Amino acid sequence: MLHAPLTGVIPPIVVPLTDSRELDIASFERLINRMIEAGVHGLFFLGSSGEVVFSPDHLRKQILHEGIRIVNGRVPVLAGVIDTETPRVIEQAKRIKDMGVDALVATAPFYALGGPAETQRHFELIREAVDMPLFAYDIPVCVHQKLDYRMLVQLGKDGVLDGVKDSSADDVSFRMMVLENQRQGRPLSLLTGHEVVVDGAYLSGADGSVPGLANVDPHGYVRMWDAFQRGDWQSVRTEQDRLALLMRITMVVRSTVGFGAGIGAFKTALQQLGVFTTNQMPLPVAQLQGEEITWIRQVLVQAGLIDE
Amino acid sequence: MLHAPLTGVIPPIVVPLTDSRELDIASFERLINRMIEAGVHGLFFLGSSGEVVFSPDHLRKQILHEGIRIVNGRVPVLAGVIDTETPRVIEQAKRIKDMGVDALVATAPFYALGGPAETQRHFELIREAVDMPLFAYDIPVCVHQKLDYRMLVQLGKDGVLDGVKDSSADDVSFRMMVLENQRQGRPLSLLTGHEVVVDGAYLSGADGSVPGLANVDPHGYVRMWDAFQRGDWQSVRTEQDRLALLMRITMVVRSTVGFGAGIGAFKTALQQLGVFTTNQMPLPVAQLQGEEITWIRQVLVQAGLIDE
Amino acid sequence: MLHAPLTGVIPPIVVPLTDSRELDIASFERLINRMIEAGVHGLFFLGSSGEVVFSPDHLRKQILHEGIRIVNGRVPVLAGVIDTETPRVIEQAKRIKDMGVDALVATAPFYALGGPAETQRHFELIREAVDMPLFAYDIPVCVHQKLDYRMLVQLGKDGVLDGVKDSSADDVSFRMMVLENQRQGRPLSLLTGHEVVVDGAYLSGADGSVPGLANVDPHGYVRMWDAFQRGDWQSVRTEQDRLALLMRITMVVRSTVGFGAGIGAFKTALQQLGVFTTNQMPLPVAQLQGEEITWIRQVLVQAGLIDE
Amino acid sequence: MLHAPLTGVIPPIVVPLTDSRELDIASFERLINRMIEAGVHGLFFLGSSGEVVFSPDHLRKQILHEGIRIVNGRVPVLAGVIDTETPRVIEQAKRIKDMGVDALVATAPFYALGGPAETQRHFELIREAVDMPLFAYDIPVCVHQKLDYRMLVQLGKDGVLDGVKDSSADDVSFRMMVLENQRQGRPLSLLTGHEVVVDGAYLSGADGSVPGLANVDPHGYVRMWDAFQRGDWQSVRTEQDRLALLMRITMVVRSTVGFGAGIGAFKTALQQLGVFTTNQMPLPVAQLQGEEITWIRQVLVQAGLIDE
């Protein structure tokens, strides 16, 4: 369990699959060990990047079980309990609460239409049902609802929430949340989920980051964090610029959009880096191939991550 | 299993709960028997109105098990296999395929971002995995993606889909789908999900309707269908006008929006009608109370469903 | 000025341009005369289909001036006063109020963000400033705000509005608006703007239609209206099915989307029919050419409007 | 005319109105002089904050005429040419091009639906018609289209655009635009329009800012710019935090939303500061009053801008 506000770089883990779409445990070990050795401060399993919504319950359980085994207590572990509405989220939470996770991460309810009262009650009920550290996951692009920062800070004061993973791409709201959190005694740990503007979030007062791209380049994000800690903003922005250019691996994809382009590019890069054995994707998403692999390789070369 | 195109009135079943939020089986029997005795042509379990996204897997199974038991073969049974992405939907489908359902109903994938290729592959993979009649459920308000009618009709020709439940509120697209379906030899059974404009959908060439409001007034929807069958359009529209006015039970609600207002009003009306014992809602949704019950009662009186 | 509720077929006039993008008056005369001779019951100038947002003020004035001259009192004339916010709309209204139009048509304010109070005040202020019949134009796809039907009927009762042109593609809201208008003594004339589901709108209780496709086939829409008037619903739907298939002229376009595809197809069809001299479009929209003209021609042949 | 990339703080001017909604010239002089004396590097007239979409053409002209007279060459002047589609925007541009403005600012076309080809051609045609420096104004909340950063940088290379005012609230896209602009030799001056995260935009590589809140506190934004210029990031963020808290003047408003809340709060604050004589708003927007004025005053006191 977390004993203090969570800070630092906490990457959301991407899931390696075998060609037949089973969990590729050897690649998973390489991925996790590489990140911990780079110095990340925590790991987030079963997030949007972690294929949670593609994975049947048994696979969710396997991913988390193997992940916790590999981490072996070296860093705190967060786990997503992502499902449509409160009773199903609570069911997910109860299934994993005793597996060794340090905190749960839940989105707003989705699919059914509701209002702010239902969203607030949703987080309260999850905390009531499973009394362990809870992060709200603000990801309107997936759940089609933006969490109100005043509600989040109030839930922090009420002991319902311990933090927020903000993947809303709304830097205005994030800044106001940081200020409101400070006014209220900092009940929440505030983490940004946007890998290309982590520097701005740190400047805004973020407590840490959850960058998907850190699967590909964990060392860069750790260097950026260290520069931030010593107040060396010039190094912070230089590192962020380099990482933002690396993010172009997701933008050279032409065959699909969304998850298939973003996570597809991460997996392809990890395969090129020798961390993953395949770049296989969960159904119904196709794996990247042909020219797209060449283009992704070129970006990796330009970023200095592989030789030509 | 369905042996011919599905036609007629196929209501999506609303779920009665006890005060402690368990399935209220006595009320469920009253509800289902009342609809079958009114003459409906099929029943749809585990749809959006049927609390599928609120119900943990064991409750989904219980709802379907009891529903099939009560129906007892009198009408065809459709069942929703609603979950985020393909592997989880297939898992849901495999759990229920041998329980006695006549057709499955699946939405587009949701939560993760994708494009049309992923959506088409999604339906193809479900059909491959569970070879039984399959309906596409077009409900952009919940899954944030409108299904393209040309893709749907093509999937009908390909033997992937047997029909569409259209809850898109896009009557223009529905009309074009009907015409395209006719051009291609009518592979699909096309059902409208909008209870206040069923008459227009019939005029457009719909094969049937899936009206949530038929939980409250099944006789009205059956009368409208019968008038449609004999070409009596004046009676069709008169019945629809009456039912549209009855739909105001959902519009007098002030305390919440969306599912809580719509299904909350249906449950409250069913309680007033003596069909349901409670108007309890699944978490995190509050049940309606106080003045709202009075207002809903007034609409029921105006509609002639209860005495003053 | 209108002396009674407006009913019937009131097409929104498409604007013929010369190659150098000036008003092509000879084509305009052919277009308008053809529609009036077909029996339409009114004409709507300077709507979305009428290039109002592309036309500088002097061109707006010329379109309306020539239009009124050609109509010459044979049918009522509606004119759009489309601009961003209230003061600019009122300025547009004052410029044309003495030109001989029978009613003005205004959308919700757009561009600046506001709420329902501003929208209601907007219509009230327009009516105060220019006391002549006023229609609300509900077109969320352009102004990104859906007008609330209860507000519209109330504004009808208050003497602010005389009618609504509903281009919202929301047949559920349209039905509820018709019923509310009846409850309140029918203050509004309710017109649907969706050319492929006019039959359903008539069944819902619409007072008339504003179909852009009537520029191409006015006789079909007049025949549908006449069948509706004599209660011959089978003929209504048969005519609508034919017109819906004709609407495929807009769906064969591949080179662009939106206005360029829709109005581009109408203009191309009118050129093929010998009504327009060119299919020129306003800047920055490209005119259709090559294969797309061939495809549009094929649809016209299938619809029986031209010989092969 | 601009002779080099525009940099620094370029506030969008808010418009003071008399009680009868005419331009309040004395207040306008106080406002502009106060900002120039504070050290701003340019001024932007007729932007979204500058009531351009509320102002009839004669008022637009008066605002710009008086503004340029008061500025009197002390700083560069940008002017919005905001209208729906290309021909109307060009008409606006031609009306003001000889009035002494240094650059024009145009949004994507709005109201009519189009695609990326139309948007690109739109900017090209404006530049062709009026050959003077041109900024693209990226404001999807108003025009409902996000400008693609790759298109913008390409238009910079092509000599069509000189810069971008980014009010998209999309810091991820802004960062990628900055990097792409650098890769292409910096053809564009990139300005952020978001007053509460200007520090992050500077860290991302912005050339300047267009903060509406600088109407209320120009000195703060100039101090932040100066700290940025000398690399003092600690002072940059401290100043930004203070200004973000000041932005709460817009968040205490309860009576309305959007423009009425945001610009209404700015005008009310300027009245409290003695710069404006009234807080009058353009129709159909109501001016703030009562408690809301008290709450805004409290925020100003907390920010140290007025005494208690």
C-alpha cells in the first residue's frame, strides 16, 4: 500500500503477446526489468495502454499476477479496474485487491448515460467496497466524460481518492486542479498521462507522470524527472523535445488509427529494440507490418535508440 | 434459433430489483407474462435498458436464466453480449450460447479508439467464434460510434449479421439502410429502437421495433403493429401519438438525467401499475422518489393506464 | 406577409453560379419557374443550401432581389437572416425586411459560446427589432446547438416565432415538438428539412417540408404532399422511397464531403437536367467533375429523370 | 507590417461598451494605454474576446479605427477577419487592409461542413486576395474544427501563413507543431491563447501569448515574459500560478456560461479596477450583477489588484 503521495515516473505497462495472442512472459520480464532498472518510480498495469478492455478476466488476472511477480516489490504497483458501471468495477476490484497491488485506478462510469451525481457516487462506492488507495482516471476520449477537478479534489479531502491520472489533454483544467489541490492541503497525487508535454505538467505542479512512451524509452523520462527535481528546466525541456520527436513513431502509421496506431507503434518499437518478440495486437486490431515498420525504425534511429 | 427474418414488437426487458438490489423474480414473471400475453413477438434481454452494463456476470447469467425459464419458448429470445472489445464480447457470447437464446446482440467495440476496419472485423470475429444468429446494435449515444449502413448490409450479405437494432436516432440513415437492404435481397431484419417514432420507421420499411416503453404499455405497441400489418396508417399514428405522450413519464424527471431518468421512470411506472414491487435502481443510480413519482402517476392517468 | 400557418412544400433554393461565380440569372429563372409550375407552396431563399454563409452581403441582396422578382408573388417567400450573433442577425434582417419577403428565418446564435437564456433572448430580440413573421431554423450540424422544443413552442405562444424549420435529424424531438405544439393550440408551423424522411415527418404531424432535393425533383415532393393530403399513405411512402434513392446523387461523391458533396451533387444534377448552365461552387469549394458527374448521371437515369 | 517573427505578449482586446451598447471610447483609451504602458508587445483587435461576432460591420470598423488611433504605432496591431466562409472573410479583409493593421487573423471556415481541402484552400485564397501577413486562428470550441499542425506549418513554408494563434487547448498538438515548425526552418510565429498555461507553452517553445486575462493584469503577463526571456523558470511558474488564480474571476459566475461568464468577468473586473465605466455586454448577453460582482471583487482582492 502507498504510505505517501505517489510521485515520479509511473509508466502504464504495454502487454507483449505471442503470435497466438497469449501473454508473452519472457518479453514481459524484459520490459518490466528494463523499466525498473532505468529508475521508474512505479508501474501501472491494466490501463488503457495495457489492453485492459481487450482482455478477458482470466487474462487480466494473468497479466497482473505475472506483473506483480516480476516487479517483486521493487516499485509500487497500480492496477486498473476498468469496467462499465459501478457494480462491475467493484467486482473487478474485489478480484484483485488481495493480489499485492498498492492502489486501484478507476475511470468514470461509461456506456450508460449519467450526470455528475452518479460519477461522484461511483467513486465513493468503489472506495467503500474496497478500502485501499484509489486513483481516478480522467480519460474523456475513452469514457466521453471529463471529470470535474473540483469534484476530484473534494473527493480527495473526503478520503475517497488518493490521486488522479489525468489523460484528458486539458492542460487548463489540470493547472486549475493543481491549484485547487494546493488550496485544500494537497490531498491528491496528480499525475499527467500525456507523454509529449510532461514538462509543462511538471511546471504546472504535477506530482508525476504516467507516460506510455516510457515503455519505449524509460531512461529519457527518468532523466527528465531528475532534471525537474534539481530545477534544471533547460534539461527538462530538451529531454521532452527529444521524447516528443520519438512519439512520431505513432504518427507514421497510415493503416489504422487510435489504439492500433499508438500501441501498435509502441509494440513495433519494442520489437525493434529487442524487448518484445512480436508486435502482435489483441483482436480485432491488426498488427503493423511492411513499410510502417520501416518508418518506425527510422524514427528510432533518429532518436538514437537503435543504430541504422 | 431464428428460422426466418425476425419481425414485430420485441421489447428490451427492464429488470426489477428488490430493495437490496437483487433480481426480483416475482416481478420479473409479472412483467414478462404481461408482455407475452399482450402479444409481443419476441423479447430482448440484457440490452441497455436491461442493465447489462450495471450487472456483474453472475447477475447477467441469472437475469437470462430466469428470463428464458419464464418465457418458456413462447416467443424468440434475443440476448445482449455487451462488453468493451472483441475478446470480451466473445467471452460473454460463449457463456450464454447454450442457454437457449435465439440470437445474440452486440454493439460496436467501445472504450478503445478504432476505425471502421476494426468494427467490421469485430462483428466477423464474433460470428466466427459463436455461430448463431447475430444482430448489430447501433447505439452511438453509448458507444460513440455510428455504424455505417452500407457495412451492415454487406455483413448481412456475407452471413455475419442477421439483423440490426437501430437506436441511433438517425432516421435518415435508417431509411437509406432499408433501401440498401432491399437492393441486396433483404439479408437483414431491421428493427428500430425509438419508441416515439416507431410509426415513421414502419413507414420507412422497418421489420419491427424494440421499444423500451413497451415494458409499460405492451398492448399499445402490439395494436400499432397490427394496424401497420393491415395498412391502417391512421390508427398507427394515433396509437403512436398516445404512446409518445406516455413517454413524458421520462421527461418529468428533474433529479437526474440519462439512464436514471429513463429507466427510472419506466420502473416507477411499472411499480404504479402493480407490475414491479419496487422502483429500485442499480448502483450508482438513485431511485426516483417524492414529487417525481406524483408527476409520473399523472402522466399514467392522462394516458388512461391507471385511474386517478 | 403570411396570414395563416404555412403548409406544404417550401424548397430551399440552390443558387446557380456562372463560371466566374456570379449569380446566373437565366438559370435562376429556370429553377424557380420549374418549382412553382410543379406546384410548390413557398420558396426559402438564403438558407444553408442557398449559399448564405458563402455570399457577401451584396450577393445575398442580389439573390433575394432577383428571387423575389422572379417569384412575383406566386408563392410566399422566406428568407434566411443567417449570421453569428444577435446584433449581426438584426442588421441582416433590417436590410431585407422591406424587399418583399413574407417571413424571416434565423438560426440559434453561433461561434460564441452561450446557454439557453441567450438563445431565447436572441429570438425575442430579433422579433422586437423586425416585427414580421419569424421562423427558427434548427440546424445543430452547422450551429452546434440543438434548439429545445419546449422553448420553441413557448416562443410560439409568446408571439415571437411563427414556425420552425427542423433540420436537426432528430425525429424523436420533432415528434415531441409536434405534440407539444398541439397541446398549446398550434402556435407554430412545423416544417421538416430532411428530404429522405418527409413521409415520417408528415405521419408525425408536420405542417410541411423544406427539402433541398426538391430543387432537383419538385414534382415528386408535390405528389407526396398531395397523397398525404388525401390520406393515401401507400403513395406517400412509395414516392418517398423513390426520392430517397434519388438522394444517392450526393452519396456517390468521393472527392469531398459536406456542402461540397451535397450541394455539389444538386448543382451537377440540375446541370444534367438542363436547368443550370454550370455546376460551379462558391469558394473555397471545388466543383464536381469527371467520374462523379457520370455517377450522378446514372442515379438520375435510374430515377427516371433523364434518358440514358 | 511585421518585419520579423512576432514575439511576446499580444493581448486580445476586450471592448468597453456604454450602457446603450456603443463603443466607450474613454474606457477604450484607458484600457489600451494601460496595456502598452505595461509593456505588451502587440495588440489583437476583433478577436473572439473582442466581440467580433457580435459587432455589426460599422462597429467592427469603429473599434479598429479607434484602436489604431489610440495605439498610434507604439506596438504592432493584429486584426481579426472573422466570418463564416472564404468570400465573406475576404470581404472583411479588404475592408480593413488599408486601415493600418500589421497582420490579419482568420479562423477556419465555419457553419458549412467541409473537409481539410476546403480549409487549406480557404487560407490560400485569403492570402491571394489580400497580400499581407496572415495568422491562422485555431479555435475549435467556436468553429468546431481543429486545424492540423502539419497543414499549418506547410502553409507557413508556402508563404500563406505567418503565424498561428492557438486557442485549441490541445497542448499535445501545440508541442508537435512547435517541433514541426523548427524542423521546417521556423516559418511560423506560434502564439498560445490560453492564459492559465502560458508557462507550459513557453517551455514548449511558443513565440508568444495572446492572453485575454492580460486585459485585467497586463503587468503580470509582461513580467512572466521577461522571466522567460532570462531563463528564470521559477519566476515564470510563480507568476503563472498567480494569474491562474486570478482567472477564477470567470469561475465564480453562476448566472451564465461561455462568453457571458468569461468576458463578462473581465469587463466586471476592469470596471472594479476603474478602467471601464460599465460592464455592459453585447446582445443577447446579460451583464453580470449582484453577488457575482462581489465574488469577482474578492478574487481581485486576493490577487492583490485592489484593496479590500
